Amino acid sequence: DDWSAMIERVLEAARLTIGSLNPHSMYWWCGHRQFGPLVSLFEGEGFSTRPLVWSKLCPPPAPPNAGYSAGAELCVYAYKSGRTFNDFRQNSVIVSDSYRHGQPGKVDHPTQKPLNVIDPLIRTSTDRGDTIADPFMGSGTTGVACVKLGRKFIGIEIEPKYFDIACKRISEALKQPDFFVEKPKPAKQEALL
């Protein structure tokens, strides 16, 4: 595995996100190899940072000879003054179960985040009607949370298989509106290239 090339791709996506969207806050889920470089990039761009950890109640077993199981995932929370922060009681450790093969709600994505991990981050950092961008949309959990919480969503996914999974999940969420959330306008899917 060429970790340095993968880290550079993640950093380039972060630079592009900062340059094109000018966000007030961001959450970047990452592995231990990307964590330090992301913190350095964000702080160099004028953001303050905080580490967040998703502690998995029942983590998947470790691969053979790997040692520890993947019982936690790291996230860099980067923010600037003037950001939205609706819950100052929020803990930097999110304790939640993880999806396992065959479990209801699990789709074919290796790092799918449960809705109860993403939902509190969106509630804390945005208000209804705000726009959320996810440059690594994966299976679309952020998009599903946005639909349920009345936020607008922009999702980017390079892998067609996962893009299709995300679109299906978001479409299903749109069919099950929340009584207290204004129904969103129909989505417009656009090609990047």
C-alpha cells in the first residue's frame, strides 16, 4: 500500500474543499496516518482543531495477525470563529455500535457510519436549511441525516458502486419524511465531469 499517495489525495480533497466552499467547520473521518497531516493543513489554513473519537461498542474483529481490533475511528473537527455550535455539552468521544455484516441497515461499504454517529454532528454544527458537503460520500449516511434533519446536501463519491448505494439510501430517506421537517425540494443530480 502506498500510504503517502493516499494521504496526499486526502489532503488535496481537503484543500479543494477549503478553497471552493470556504467552510466555517468541517468533520474529517480519517485513519491514524492522515490525522496529523490533516490537523497541520487545517491549522495552517487558519482553523482551530479538536480530535473526535468514535468508540465502537462492538467492533469488528481484527484481521489475522493485525493485533488490536478497530474499536475506534478518528475524526478531525476543524472550525473557525463564527461557526455554528448548538450543543456545548457535546462530548469529543461518540460511543455507538458499528454495523456488522447482515445487520439491518448495513450496506456494502467497508466504513459505513451509523446514523447515530453522524446525526449529532450535523445537529451540533448546522441549522435547518444549511448546506452540508461530503467529499467522500461513501454509502450516503451524511445525506440521509441531512434529509431527516432538514439540511441541504452535496455529496461527492468517486466510486460508482458506492455512489449508487448512497443515491438509493438518500432516495429512500426522502420517501420517509419527518413530520417536523419541511419537505426538501427534489434533488438535482449533476455529473462532475
